Amino acid sequence: MGFADDHLIPLVDAGLGNSAYLVDLGDGRALAVDASRDLRALREAAERRGLTVAFAADTHLHADFLTGALQLAADEGTTVLASAAGHRAFPHTALADGDETDLGGLTLRALATPGHTDEHLSFLLLDGARELGVFTGGSLIVGSAARTDLLGVDRAEELARAQYRSLQRLAELPDATAVWPTHGAGSFCSAPPSAERTTTIGAQKQANALLAAPDEDTFVRELLGSLGSYPAYFDRLAETNRRGPAILDAGRSLPTLSAAAVRTLLGQGAQIVDVRPVPDFAVGHIPGAVSIPLRDQFATWLGWLLSEEALLVFVTAPGQDLAELTWQALKIGYERLAGHLTMHAWTADGGDQESIELLTADRIGDRPVLDVRQQAERTAGHVPDAIGIELGALAANAGEAPSGAVVHCGHGERAMTAASLLQRAGHQDLAVLEGGPADWAKATGRPLQEGE
């Protein structure tokens, strides 16, 4: 058994595509790296081992989730470790390149690795002179490197060049050094990564095409060429993390609302988010509601499509996990959560409802098709003549969607979200494809079209 097997606990957020880490320091204390504001899994892991989180290190000012380090400091007296160049506006141990922190037997050394962000640090974990592993955050990730355009398109190339130098620096570590990235498969902070979440320096020298780029210009061209769109909330969250997210009280819950209370809130500008499964929303929903089914990716689409300033009312199905709903919203800074109700409560009080038709692929006929997947997904194979508008851009481009469209994505969740946005914008006679383009190809016996 190696160090990672005995002492390292990865905590994967599958929806955001990230990993936080809890390191058992062997004396009843622990180090947390890139902990999210949703600390449930981390605290459960610490409790199982009887650990107190003594240190919380953040590799960078995260754009995709709020840091949990400040909450740990408030609740447990945890020492926060972060880059001095980040100019965080709350108490922390400010680190520069080469600074070391004594963890009590182990040492954490800060390595300046800018690129994903200006102030990015990697953290090298040392046992004496031996390199156990390096927490690379948004620098070197499995099979790739994290994106460099989050500070603006005008700085993307400059930061890509910094990312090249950072990866070359990390590649100088011994081949056996473990690599523990934060961003991974499913993260919009990443250029397309591998499904694996941890690796070694030696393995990346052999398998990472970006690390093997023959020169800096090639690296920059390949990295920038692989970047797609990213959620709108990324543009504001890094600054929230610099200021420090608000400390949350224990036991936060989502109140149950009456239909009358919801009508009052709607009159005050509240937004309805329906988190029920797609078939439930299709049968009947509150007019104007946005469908975002509660699943791993809920936070991503909430943050992409709705303002954090909106007062939110949720429509839920009986048995749905209200704590999960609440934490997915809180971890990306959505704190104006008014409460929830069921559709039964709404209709029993005389509330109106709308519906959206679900269609199997064999029933599309000659209706226009709207593909709301990411551009990379569409390029890999799409229904011929389908109009492509990414879901994240649809609200601003609803007028470009064809009348009476059949909307599709990969499985149906994003398509129903898109259809709800179009319906709210005044589109009628909408339908959602059950499944995705592969189902269309199977039903029609026709091939998908690749490319644009």
C-alpha cells in the first residue's frame, strides 16, 4: 500500500467534474485541498477517520465553485493556505513560490504555476526530501491542461503561454510523483480531459499530448483550439472567492411554500425552477417555469441560465433530496432560495399549467430539429439539417429557434430545459426528443452527419 492508498481521500464532485482531497496527516489532523463550500462529503470522511481539518489549501481562485476553506476556518479553526498573489480579503497564510508549510511530519511546498489563473499555485507534498505527490489544481490535469480563457479572451494566449511553462516545470518532478488535479472529466474549467482523475508525472510524459507538444507555439495552438463555452457564473465566482463567501449557519433547510405564497413571490419577480424529472415536467408545469432536473449537473445549468440575484422557488417531486438541491445551489453562490412546493399543491389551489410533448425518434417526421448540445458534441455527429444553438446561449437567441421545433440533446434533460426557455419566450407547439441523436439514427436507419 502506498501513501495515497493509506492517507489520501479523493472527494469527487461528479456534476462539476472536480476532485477535492482530504489528506490524513497521521496524527488526528488532516489537510483539505480545494474543498468546496458543500463540505458534506469531506466532513463525513473526516469523521469516519476521527480527523480534524487543521489546514485547507486552495490552489487558485475557483471560478466554478465557492471555496469551503473559509467555512472550515470559521467552524474548526482551520488554517487557510493560499497564494499571496490572490489578494484574498480574509485571514489566510499567504504563500509565494517556494514557501513551505510544516504539516507535522510532512511538508507542503507552494509552486507558482500560473496559466489557468494568474495566482495559481500547485502544492508539492513532501516526506522529508521525497516527493509524495503534487496537487496541481487547474494546471496539469490528466491528459490535458486546464483552460486559460477565464480571465477574458484577450488574455487567453498570454495565460496559455504561462500554462506551458508551468507544465514544463511540473514535468521536472520525478516520474513517480503522483499528480492529484482538481479539474477532471466533466469540468468546464478543463480542456477535454481523460476519464481518469489522478495520474503520475511519468504517465503524463508518455500520454499527455499537450505536455508532449514540441514547442510553446504548438502547445498554445492546441490548448486554445480545444476550448468550448463555459457557464456564465464562472465570470463572477472568482471575485466572490477572493472576497470570501458568506459563512453559513448549520441546519439550513428549504421551506415548504403554499401556492398562495408562490403567487405572491411571482408578483415580486421570483423565478420558478422545476427540478422534477423530464416526464413529470412534460405532463404539466407552472407557466414560465424553467426545467432543470435535479441531478449531478444541476448546479452547472442553474448557474448558466439564472441570475444569482433572482429569488428562486423550486417545484419538486415527492421524495426528491431537498438537502442536495439546497447545497448544489449554495456551492455556486445561489443563496436567495425562497422554498419549494409540489405541482399537486399548485394545481389543487387552482393553479394553471402548461405541457410540452415528448416524442420518440420515429415520430419526428418533417418537423424542424433543434440541437442544444455543446459544439464539440454536435461536431461528433448530429441529425442532418438540425439547427444548432447551445443551451447556454439559447435564452439570448430564442428568436433563431424554428417554430414548432423538436428539441434534443444527448438524453433529454438539457432539451427539456431548452424547451422550457423557448416556451417562456413565447414559442408554441414544441416537443422534446426522448433520447438523443443515436436514437434518431437507429429509428430512421440514416447516418448522423459529422462536422458543422
